[in-house]
Amino acid sequence: MSEPSPPTVRESADALGIRLARIGAAAVTLRGLSADLRATSSREALLTLLEGLERDIALASRQLLVTRQAARDQLEQ
């Protein structure tokens, strides 16, 4: 069985853009939640949001590497 072909630069850039948009939306939510950290529900929501944000940042970092490699591969063709 052959391996799937690597993503195109466009596909990689689109995936990165989506991930970065999620990070931006999380930042807006984070600002709203941080306004009232006295409420227990706000603290729990904040921790959940931070975990998701950490995951999205890690995935965006990996996607950036994929995008860069796809661009390099395309230039070499």
C-alpha cells in the first residue's frame, strides 16, 4: 500500500489558517472569561479553554512546519 501524497501548499495553508482562526476565537473568549474569575464555573471554563488553546497552538505549529515543507517541495519541482 502506498503512502498518501503530501498536502499541497494551498491545502497546508488553508489548514493553518483554520487553526489560527480557532486560536483567535479562543483569545476573544479568554478575554471574556478572565473578566470574572471569582465564579467557579468561570475558572473551570477558563481551564478548559486554556487546554484547548494549548492543543490548537501545538497543532498550528506542526501545520506551519507542514506548510513550509510543502512550499519547499513545490519549489524543488
